[in-house]
Amino acid sequence: MTVREAGAAFWKDGGARDWDCWVPEGHFNLSQRFLKCAQHIQMEGFHQVPVTLSDGREQPVGVAATYRNTIDGADLGNERIQQAVHLVRGAAPRFLKYGVIEVGNPAGVGFPVRSSLSSTEAITTLARWAQAEADRQRSSLVVIRDIEPTIAPGAVEVLRRLGFVPSPLPAAFVVPLPFTSFNEYKAHMRARYRARLAGCMKETASLRVEVVEQFAELAPQLTALWRTLYDRATQYRRLVLTEGFFASASDMPEAKVMLLRRPDDSVAGFGLLFLDGPMLRFSCTGFSREAALGEGVYFRLLYEVVRYAIEHGCKAVNMGMTTAGPKMSVGAQPVHVSAWIWHRSALQRQGLGWLTQNLMKPPPPVERNVFKEDVPLFQDPALSEQPVTPRP
């Protein structure tokens, strides 16, 4: 098997034909149009390199998203680690900064490759290619993202054999929706959570929900609101969204922006949504601290996202990572995925293994018992590792 960079032709309008035929329903964030949108994010040293996999006869057998960037190890740890690292950087500015070849999606969660090969063959091919690229470019690390260990045990075994070590990522939060209406969703809640929903709706009654399909003109405002959250964050600050990202997203038919407007028509907060087969993807949000504390914007957004998903026939909402408490309070369940890391130095590989399993391991979310009866988790198709057949 060989791996080749897709090249400049990928970014042209015709590039979608030979790429998107490999991308199944429910894995929109691996599509050519989404990766083009992701070109507008900012990340230190960021450069996307989509690749294709071919067999010995040079026939395509799959596609994968990869990119180069610089990881700041301090951002992945807790505040105690960050403070210690910043002290060391007074004398060594590049301490815990690594040049990386990363296999996965830079702005979404999902199994990093779609191929007619088994996940074991595909991951073996990609991992060996990425290791060779790291040696050639003298990058410190290879990171293979978004592997759910229970779903892809073959891929996990391959990565261990090739010297990769697992690094648990913050859980993604998925709300399963076996409900035919928002009223049915409410009826299935335990009294405590049903009362919380009713209180939120009462508190935020003055806010009006508006869903917008063309939102390029709102890009400056959305960026500013998103930035208010980013500037308050203490972890996972690798990726910066730009006006170009929101403007590009507006061109995609899957994208919607949900606005919460005040009586004076000003925007209190927003959520960027993508309709993706059976999934609704809650990509990002933005609101001020005052709007969250004084106007109840965040919880209202979460409830309205769930309502929108139910009304549009979605089987689940992927609400992304972070803010475990609020998301689990509306019925989300944690999905645990890992990144697998390989360092060119065997000694540093061992050190990274200890570091990621101890000091950088995210704390487990506190479980909520939102519904009267257990609601089975819906498997996000983007995390599936099953082989695919290209569409004609």
C-alpha cells in the first residue's frame, strides 16, 4: 500500500469527486468541503495535507485527513502543569513544544481514515507513512487522533506494536434521541431535570430562537462572540476560529447558525450546527460571561439544539468536548476516544506514555441520571472504523 498527498487539485471544485465518494453519511467533517472550510482555522504551524491510499496496482483504496502543526504540551495539562511549564520557558522557550504530523480532522472528531481496507490495514499504512514523514521532516511527534478503543481494537493493537502510546482525550458528549417530539423528550426526564428545563425556559422567555442558513454577514459578530469563550478558557486552546471559517461554513448546505436574540434584536449567543445524516453536530458556540450568568444563554442553547435535532429527525446530537456538566444535564453521554502518540526518540516515547496517562489525563465526568429509564447510546457514525465501499 502507498500513501500520497492529494496535492493542489484537492482544493479545487473538482477535487470533491474523487474524495467524497469515500466519505459515508454521518462523517461530513471528513468531506472535501469541510476540510476546505477548516483551511480558515488558525493553529501554530498549521498546514493541511489530505492523503489518498492506493494498492499495489495504483488503484485508490481510501482517503485520510492529515495536517502539520505545533503542539504546546502545556495546553493539554492542568493549570498546575501549565504554571510549571511557563516557568521553565523563561529559560527554554520551546520546552514541551513539538512539531507534529497529525492524522485526523483538525476541526472535528472522527475516525481518521475511510477506506475499503480493514481498519487494521488502513491504520498500519497511515502510521508507517506518518512515521517516515516525521523522520524525513524531523518532526518530533506523530499523533493519530480519535480512536475509540472498544470500537477499533485492531487499530489499537497495531498502534501499540508500532510504538505508539495512548493519550486519553476529553470525552465527546452525545445525546441519544429516541424521541418523536420535544415533549416526549421532556416526559422521559426525571422530575429534577424536567424542573430545571422548565426553569430555564421561564428565565429565558424573552430570548427568541432564530435559525439562519446564510450567515456570512454575521461572521464578524459570531467570531467576536466565540472569542469571548476562547479568551476565558484555560485548556485546549490549540485552535482559533476566524471570520473566514464562519463565512466558509455559511456556503455549506449542512451548516446552520442558531441565534438567541434579545427583544432589541441583539444576539445574546449562538451555536454553529451541521446536519450530518443521522447526527446533528453542535460545532461551536459563543456568548459573553454576562449572558451566561445573567441571561441563562448556554442552557437555553443546549435545550434548543436538542429540540432542533428531534424536529429534524436526527438520532443523536454530538455536542463536542468540554463543559461536561451542562451537556450531561440535558442527557448527553460521554464517549471516550484517544489520541495515539509516537515520538522519534524511544526514550521520550516512554516519558510521554507516563505523562499522558498521569498528569495529562482528563478527569472523568460526573455521571448524571437525567432520564427515568436508561437511553441507549447512539453510535456516532464518524467514529465507526468499518470499511467502506466508494460510491460511484
